[in-house]
Amino acid sequence: MRIIVDAMGGDNAPLAIVEGALDAAKDENLNIVLVGDEAKVGEIIASRGACPANVTVHHAAESVTMEDDPLGVLRTKKDSSMAVSLRMLQSGDGDAVVSAGNTGALLFAATHYVRTVHGVRRAPIATILPLPHPVLLLDSGANLGYHTDYDVQWAVMGSIYMKNAGGVENPRVALLNNGTEPTKGVPEVADAYKLLAARDDINFIGNVESRDIPAGVCDVLVTDGFTGNIVIKLMEGMGTFFKETMNDVFSQTVASRLGYLTVRGSLHRTLHSLSSECTGGAPILGLRKPVIKAHGNSNAAAAAAAIRQAAIFASSGAIEAVAAAAPSFTDVDVPAPAGV
């Protein structure tokens, strides 16, 4: 399995990305190509010892910043580590791409170079929420605004991903809504409910309210990118709030400090399991080849997890299953992003 990694993408690149790749490379079944500034990447590798035999470096003269205009990247930074990585994937020089770089730029570039499966109208970013019972949330930031056709396609693709790559035998699929009744929500979501309820290729369970997400009531949760991104950021904030609250609780008295010693191990394990480091990154579904969007502030552990996740995605057969389901979507070709 050959995983192409954008070594220059993300807030902590290239250091955290390279360190994560070296950790993932301990799996001898993985071959990792680090795409980026050869001198900088090579210096980091050299500082960690000899370069593993299954890690190579492919030079790219430019990098995409978080401030770059997504569409402008395609025009002005064709030699960026992100663009080079995606062109390598498109040409068959690897099995998957991982990037922690600019989300909008990655989505535009992936749609341009890798293309979507015929029939897929919009590629969503599918984020695995780090809960005791993992939930695949899509879209989580790529497409803003509700659209009935998108909801239906994303529901089917999310179900396929969780079954093939997530190991869930019969994924429960739900729409995120402000009530559980079939008629709740904006017209686009109410219409999507009717269409999903009529399908026999997914296990559609209806609407789910946001308060029930942590309870594990579904495996796939569908919404628009604006709402999905707010859900993710709120959960991240609540996670931080919970950790800080626990620190305050256990530091108030001598008795509470002693109590902390008795639960420290299990508490740390629980908090770690809820960390994004365990999930790695978010697959962009509907593309013809696997692309994983790692968190922008990924550390080495998160980068390594994203690389392992990319390998699972590439070997899962999920893309082939989406292609097989696509005729039930639409026969309309997907146009290139505007201005490309």
C-alpha cells in the first residue's frame, strides 16, 4: 500500500507530518511518499536517524498556506505539495493521499485532479466523531446550504463507507434535524427524508436531534456543511471544557486530589479515546480515489492515524461500492469547479 502524504500541509507542518509518517512507517506493509521541500523534510528525517526503507521523499517547490484562496491555488500553485500529491494519485503513483492543508484548497484540487465518481454531484467531507460509539458526520464543511439530492447521495455514500471501511455491518443512517418527526426541518431535509425512507439499500432510521448524537443512536449522520462544521467545533469545545472542568474538580481539596489518583488511569484512557488523534482525518467521499483530510492542527499522532486510515480506506472497496451505487443518484456529469 503506497500512501502519498502532503508533508507541507497543516499548522504544524512539516515537523508533525513527517514525524507522524515515520511512526506510521513502522508498519512494513505501508510505503509512504512524503511530498514537500526535500531539504526541510530530509533534515527532519535525518534528525530522527536513518530513513526507513519504506519512506521516500518527492520534492515539491511550493506549499499551500491556510490563508491561500482555494480556487487561486489551482491557478497559481500547481507545484505545491498538495497539487503534486493529488496529481501523483491521479496518475497511479499511489493508492491514497493524506493532507492536513487548507480544506477548501484540498477539496477544489481533489475534485479537479482526482475527479468525482460519475453521478456524484458534490463530494462531502465525512468526519468521524470521536465518541464511544463513532459517528460519521457528513458534510462537515465542504458544502454550505441544504440540498435534497446531496443529502440522499451523502447518506448512501456514508453508509457504504461505514460498512466497508468502518466495519459496521448494517449502518444506521439518520438526518440531523430540529425534531424527530418526518415533517420537521427545512423543505430540502423533509424531502430528503421521504426519498431516504423509500430506499432499500440503506438502513435509514429517520431524524436525529443534536442532543442525541453522543448517545450513539446512529452510525451515519447527514447534514449540510455549515451545520456539520458547527457541530464538530461545538463538540471540540465541549471536550476542552470537560477536561478543564475535571482539572478544577480534582484540584479543589486534598480529598479530591486523592480521589483523582484512584481514577487517573481510566479517566486518561477515556479522554484519549475521545481525542481526534484516534480518528486521524476525514475522508472526502465520492472521489474516484481515496483522499483523507487530516485536521489542520494535527500533531504527529494524528498524522500517523490519518495515514493508517487512508490505507484502510484504499483497501476497503468503498469507492468501488459508491461507483456501483451511483447510477441510482443521477446521470448528470459533474462539472469542474468554476473558473478552473
